Amino acid sequence: MKAVWNNQIIAQSDKTIYIEGNQYFPKSSVDSKFLKDSYTTTTCFWKGIASYYDVIVDGKINKDAAWYYHIPMDGSIGKVKHDFTDYIAFWNGVIVS
């Protein structure tokens, strides 16, 4: 799987985890130079608190286009049968294929 935005590969891995329609990439497979911490958080009723990154390529900012769960909610890892702690998912125009 690859995550591409603004003609740049942001992440690439054959070890993604599929959760609710999204591919989550291991943190080690994401090029961190394209990510900037965001102050945005959201809460999923079963996965917990999601934190966000802005994706930045060639000076263009895609606000909150990546998210992850630093501390998944108790029991959520068992539901997906994989530890998705700190795995990163993308949206908002980032093409994952």
C-alpha cells in the first residue's frame, strides 16, 4: 500500500492494518519529514482519542490529513486483532492504494 499526496509518496508498506475502511500504516513506514503535529484530536467511541498530523509537501499544507491512536482504548486492539498503536491513517485527498 502507498499513501500519496501532491505527487509525493508519504508512506509505503505491505504491513498495513485495515480498520473501518482505512489502511493504517506502521509509523516506521511513514516519511516523517512530511508530517507536522497538529493540535486537533477527536474521539472514537471504541478506538479512543485520535491525534492528527498536517501533511506538508512542497510547502503545501493538507490540514489534519493523517491521524493515529497513541493509546488505543482498552479492548479495541482485540476487536481488530492487531495492535494499531501509533499506526497512521490518511484522508482528505491523500490517495491510499
